[in-house]
Amino acid sequence: MHLRSFTARNMPEAMAKVRAALGKDAVILSTEDEFGVGIRVTAAVEEEAETSNLAMAPDAFEAVDAIAAALDYHNVPRHLTERLVNSASILPADDWCLALAGAIDEALSFAPLPTKMSTRPLVLFGVNGAGKTSTAAKLCAGARLAGRGGSLITMDADKTGGLAQVSAFAEALGARLDRARDGKELAKAIGNSPSDHLIVVDTMGVSPFEANDMRQLKAAVADLDIEAALVLPAGSDAVESAETAIAFAEAGATCLIPTRLDAARRMGGFINAAHAAGLAMMGAGNSPNIGAGLLPLNAVVLARLIVPEKLHWSAHSGDAADPQSLRTGHG
Ligand SMILES: Nc1nc2c(ncn2[C@@H]2O[C@H](COP(=O)(O)OP(=O)(O)OP(=O)(O)O)[C@@H](O)[C@H]2O)c(=O)[nH]1
Ligand SMILES: [Mg+2]
């Protein structure tokens, strides 16, 4: 996959640049407002590029070292670092951040946030305090912004203060609130929710290593047509995060929503979790404030989180980052 970023005053101008450089098969991966310029569009095309290539660039060795150092800083386990570095080193790209994005795209999968449109209810799994209720509220806030209603179903109403917290969120967000204690009640609550609503189910925090709790969680959603996402705080140990993710995947999770990106420096935990359990990254919590919503995640966004902006390196400029500085340059 060949990735490139373009800046332009507006979308039609950006699309013209994308088509001229990458052809009609190019797909847009992300668009961002670029202060004082207009917009920045990152696009990708599958076919081999004829022009710049990280592997052909004169500073390719420094670039590969810098990618490895960035992944090392984030405590990404060695086997995954090797896989990403190997892919990045042979991918055609204009800078090594985009080469890393291409490698991430090959190794991990991503799913869109369900706020704008989704047909299946999203059930949030996770350990105590992972950020499940906040994430449920952020998703309902996002649905509201997208002009859609939200229905919040809590399976954690019996916890002290649990119902009060979720009721306060639902009231503030104008979301419908229902409660369910088991799979049967959950099926009923889902059936009672308007079909055009985003339906989010907030579950009780459970330990992934308590077999009985995990069996109950799995049984509660087993017969339902739902999607389940694991809510997992960033900054945790990579092996612990992977074991947690594998246990929740076994209970039915197919997606991952990392939280507390704002309060963590190392992203290796949730990256390893997604890779080990085969979970698609959906979006991330980046603030304790519900109004901040969730950060949509894709390969480019994740690569930019891994690589500090001041150390981005361009194959065109030849301005290589000092890999050593990556070990101390985050934050
Ligand atoms: N900094 C930061 N804090 C967060 C984020 N998401 C959640 N929190 C905070 O983490 C704490 C726990 O969040 P909850 O949403 O209550 O977590 P939970 O998983 O529902 O917790 P239990 O219901 O007790 O299992 C709260 O203080 C939240 O404000 C985030 O993205 N960034
Ligand atoms: Mg909660």
C-alpha cells in the first residue's frame, strides 16, 4: 500500500491532488483541518508506487532504526516490533510515519465508530474502572451529534452509585435508559429500543481471570445479535493487556476501545492486545470529559500517536530523526 498526505484549501482541491498523484483507485484514509491552510488528506493506493520508497531512500537505515526505537519506547513486544519494522521497511511511502501506518494497516484491523450508523447494539466489556460507562456516554453523545438517538442499557445498576452515574449521563445526553440483569432481560431491553437508535450496553466490570464471571458475561450475550468491544486503559503492561484481551475475545469481544490515552505515555499495551486477540480498534478515549467524545482510530492516527510529531521524518526532505532521541523525546 502506498500512502501520501496532501494539503489543500478545500476538499475538491485535495481530491484533485490525490487523483493526480495516486490515480483514481486511491482511497482516503483520513482528513484533518490544517490550521491556516485548509485541510490535510491522507490517501492510499494498493498498487506499487513508482516514485519514492522508504527502502530506496538514502536514510532508510536511520528511518528503520527510528521506527524500531519508537515502538521500543512504547513497549511494543519484540515480535510485533519486528513484524511492523519489516513491513515498514519495504513499503513505498513518503515519510516513515506513513510507512509505519502502512505496516500497522497490514498487522492490525480497524472498525468505524458506530455513532453515525450501526445496525447492531454495541456491548462494552472490561475490568472495573476501565472506562466502560464513560465510553458508553461518549458514544451516545456522538450519536446525538450525528443526529441520531441513543439508547443506553446498563447491566451494572446494582453497583452502589451505578444507576445514579448512568442516569445522570443519560439525562444530560437525552439518551433513553434501560436496565438488564441477564441475557433474557438484555434481549428484551434491546427489543424495546427504537431501531434507529445507537444502542450501547454498559456491563458490570469483571476480572478476565475469574472463569465464572467470564462464563456469565459470555452467556449474557451469546444468543444476541450484538457487537462487543473491550474497553481497555492505555498504559498497561503489554502482556497483561494481551491476556486480558484474549479472555474478553473468548467471551465475544471483536473490537477494542482503548481509554486514557491522555493519561498514558506508552501505547504498547493496547496495541499488543489488539494484535494478540485479533480485535479491531474502533476509537479511543482521550479525555475524562464526556463532551470530548472518542478519537476515531485508523492506521495513520495510530502511527502519529506512536511517532512524536517533532520527530516525523520525510523521505523527501532527508531530515532524518535521531533514533536515540526517540527514547527520551516523548511527552
Ligand atoms: N483521563 C481519562 N480518564 C478517563 C477516560 N475514560 C474514563 N476515564 C475516567 O476513568 C474513571 C472510570 O471510568 P468509568 O467510565 O466509570 O469506568 P467503568 O469501567 O464504567 O467503571 P466500573 O463501572 O466501576 O467498572 C472515571 O473517573 C472516568 O472519568 C479517558 O479517556 N481519559
Ligand atoms: Mg461503569
